Amino acid sequence: MIEEDFMQNLKWSELSEIEDYVGCNMDEWTTTASKAKLAFCMQYLLAKRVKPDLTMKDAEDMTIKALAEVAGVELNPKEVTST
């Protein structure tokens, strides 16, 4: 599972797609009104790498957990403690 920030795992072309989908430049993402739309699009593009036939409509109908599993993204990384 990918445990880092979504952005570290995206390609530059995917970042451009996200800008188009969200309707604002990457510089404005911290102030965008729709954080859900931003997170969804990032997760969708990662899932599309694994399942190229996945449509945005199909992804929108999936639960957050199900789409994360397809994308290979861990939503709640567990804290690692050394013993």
C-alpha cells in the first residue's frame, strides 16, 4: 500500500488533469472549496493506473474505502512502534 502523500505518487500529467477537474491551479488547492473533489480525483487517477477501464462515474459510485483499495492507497496508515 502507498503510505505517503497522494501527491508524491502522481505524475505531472495527472496533476494537470486534477487542475482541470477541480477548476483551479495547484497553487490554489489549499483554499479550494471542494477538498473532497480534490481528494477523489487524486485517488481516481491512482486507481486508474491499476484498473485502466475504470470510469470516473464508476469511481464516483464506489465507497472511499473501495476506491482506495483499487488505488493501493492506505487511508489510515497505522503508527509503527518499535519494540
